[in-house]
Amino acid sequence: MKRNLIKTVFALTVITTLFSCGDELLDKSPTQFINVDDAGASGALNPVILESTLNGVYSMMVNAFTGGTTDHSDFGQKGYDIYTDFLSGDLALTANNYNRYGDFANLQSTLDFSNNDNYIPWRYYYRVIKSSNLIIASLGGNTAIPDSESARHSLGQAKALRAYAYFYLSQLYQAEYNASEAILPLYTEVKDVEPQAPMSEVFDQIISDLSSAITLLDGFSRTSKSAVNADVAKGLLAYTYAAKGDSASNIKAKNLANEVIAGYPLMDASEVTGGFNNVGTPGWIWGFDVTLANGLDLVSWWGQMDVFTYSYQWAGDKKGMDDVLYASIDANDIRKTQFDPTNDLQPRNKFYNGARVIGGQRNIEDDYVFMRVAEMYLLSAEMSAKEGMDGDAKSTLKQLLSKRYTNAADYAYVDALAGSALLDEVILETRKELWGEGKSYLSMKRNKQMMTRGTNHVFLSGLSIPHTDERLTYPIPRSEVQNNPFIN
């Protein structure tokens, strides 16, 4: 009997870990992929198998084609970071020789529900949800509190990963927080198709999962930053509360961000111009230690963004900072040097392979960043400014700026700011600091911004567009509409 149980869990591990399973998996929609009857036997029988299953989910975050296609933009979370930076307008497509992002940067893909650009993230995030649900089921279900510490930590990670996936789905496929509007099928168990749940229910589930994860992950000492720990869960929960936008939620977001801040140093000037290629950087909260075993090459974040990698960035699909945003960076700000004004404002001194040979890195070993502590400083300052806590907002913002300037006089202007002007400055600093990291889209949505493109975009140069424009939000993909009878 025990052998059969272990075989069952091992089979689930294989489902989670192997992503090139043939056309059958690649052709099916997320709803069909979720249609699994056997949620698994007790993973407590073999913690090693549970850890292997979790590692499979983490690998899915970085491996190529985990969104179910062979598209060269399909490579996990960092792929969606590029998508969303294009939507916000802070990432400019400055040359379009290979047309990998042409329709997307032209804001056409999001108007067509049959487009792969809409299907890839939907399928990816629902795969994360499905895999997380399998782990949760194997540990006793949503209300279980396992006896063993290792099982509690596994359950905490699975709940946090499920919440992470639902949070991003809620941002990509909905224009803004609307509690009563039905948005996503909500799966907390491995089951057949479900109707779209109201946004309030989706957020309640995200908050419940992350709150539970924080408790379950108490005392968890991870061996790699790829694993979710309590700080990652707190950071995700802070973003979730911030997206709701009400005063009580803003205060909760601020407090959570401050808890995370206490545990990590800010990246200094040498680190923010040091390549963003090492997960061991102390200011990184969550990231992935990429090795040759991951098999990443051209189809990767580095393959799209770094001129010192064999990449589209080097070969002709050039991407740089929006020139109006670049012009807003003070000459004495170290972040001004991250971008090359002689080469389309490419981030040649922010994201780069350490060898610095044009087109040099062929097999990727540079790491991925998912969350760093600077985000929490900026989120805390933003929430403080929204709640009229100007002193807190200024103090927190100036702590970050003290690492970006050598002379305090250069950021003394912050002391004179108040109210909406202070909030606007925090939002602008968020766009500068986190450029290319997939966070400006989240800021655009929660701050209900009108975004205006600069002059260096191949498409729609100078466009002003509100956050509610349908071109800035993904439609539910055709495959889900066809396979889920509850979606109209």
C-alpha cells in the first residue's frame, strides 16, 4: 500500500516537473489541464518527493515554454515582466527587426482573445495553481495543519505560490479592483471547471492563502532564494492589499512592507550597476539561481534583454527605457548610468552578463530576480503618502535615495513635497528604480495612472492612455472560453 501511495505522489511530481510532455499537454487549455481526479496521497510519507514537486513549480517559473507554446517570449515569470513593462510604456521597443513583440508593443495582441500572448500567461499561472493544489491536497487540504515541520513548510510554500498566481492573474486580466465583478475561475481544489468568481472572493482567497503561508513558514530556513519564505509571502500580501486601494488595506500593506524591510539591506550604487545577475545579492528577497541544468539560451529573459547575451536585444529587437522617463532621472543619480544614451537607452549598465562581450553568453547562467527590498521601501512610502503620513513617506523614500546619490543635497527636495506631489514623486521613483523588473504595470493599475509614451517607441510614440483602456488588460483567452461553459 505504501509503495502505491509513493508511486501516486511520484506521478504527480512528474506531471509538475516535465514540461515537454508532448502535444497533448501543449494543446490543452488550463481548464482541461486542471481536470485531475486524483489529488494525490499523503506527501508526508516522503518529504523528499514533496520538495521535488515544489522545485518543479519553481523551475516552471523560469523554464522555457511553460506557457504551452514554442514562442520565444514564453519563459515563465520574467517573460510576463517584459509583457507588462511594454504595457505600462516604460519599456520602449526601439527597433523591431524580428517582430517578437511587435504586435504586443503596438497594443494589438490584447485586443485579440485568440492571440498566444493572452494564452501564455493564463496557462502558466493556472499550471502553478494546479500544481499547488496537488501539493495542498497531498498534505491534507486547505485547512490542514501538518504535524511535521517540513510538511508545514511545504504547505506554506504551496499556498503562497497559489496566491502568487492568482494575484498576477487578477492584475493582468482585470483593469482595476472591482469587488463585485466576476473575473477568474477560482480553484482551491483539483477539480473540473468553475465559473468566474467575483474579484472580492479572489482577493479573499489570496489574502487567506498568504496569511496562512506566513504562519506555516515561521521558522523556515530556505536553502535557496528560489523558495518562498515568510518574507516573500509578506511582500506578496503587501502588494495584494495595496491593489485593493482602501485606507485599511493601505495601512496593512505599509506595515507588511516595513516588516520585510527590516530583514534586508538596500542594494548600493555598485550593486545597482553590477549586472543584476547574482541571486546572492543581499538586497534580493526572491530570485532564482539559474544553472546550465535549466537549459536556458535565446528563449529567456536574458535572451530578450541583454546585449551581452546571444539575444534579440543585441541582434535587432531592441528595448530601452522610455526617453521621457530617462530624462526625469537626475544627472547625479547613479541610475542614470544604467542606460546607454548612445544605444537606444538599452540597460547596458543595469542588466548584463559579467563578461560584457556583445552577444557572448549563449547558455544562460545569470540569475533571475523576482522581488527585492527596494520594492518594499517604495511600497511603504507610497502607502504612507496615500494615507497622509507624509513624514513616514519622506523618510522611507530618502533612505532609498541615499543609496542612489552621493550628496544628500541632491535629494533634499523631497523635504518640501507634500500630499499629491509627494505621492507622484514616490510613483515616479518606483518607475525609475524598478524599470525592467515587471513592477511598473502593478503601480500603473493600483495608482490608476494615465501613461504617456515618449518619442523613442517604434509604435504609438507619444500615446497617452488611461489604465482602464482595454488594450492594457488581457482578455480571457479563446481556449478557456471554449472549454469552460461558465465563461460568456
